[in-house]
Amino acid sequence: MREEYGFSNSIKNPYAQKERKQISINIETDTITYFKTLAKKVGIPYQNLINYYLTDCAVKRVEPKLQWGYELKWRFNGRDRSYFVSC
């Protein structure tokens, strides 16, 4: 065996997974149902799909367009939803 090994020309393993951290997060039931349905359609676990989606947003530096002090309204699965945002 050598006394020293040089790693200056080494390359990073492209198959190594990035570090992950387990967290708890409260997500609306309708949102989980949406991701579960979509995940089943594409054949991956819904937690992975949510992670891929959030990672894609982070890589693209997507920022939500929020304005404080008004009511957010949207339609999901044929139901009107609203949420009042305030600081």
C-alpha cells in the first residue's frame, strides 16, 4: 500500500443521493390527495413527488407572489377555496 493517495483528480459519484432531512409539515388534505393521485399516475411515491416538486421550485428560485392583507381565492377540485393573508 502507498503511504499517501492523491484525490485531486477524483470526481464526485453521480449516483450518490443528496442528504435529506425528515421534517413534519401540515399540508391540506386536498393537496395531499392531489399529489397522491398524480404520484399513482406516474408511478412514484407521493412523498418523492412532493420533494421533486419543491426541489424544482428551489432550483428555479421560484418565489410565491403574496400580498399581505387580502383574501386569496382559488378553485380546487370544483370547490371554491379562500384564505385571508395578514401579517
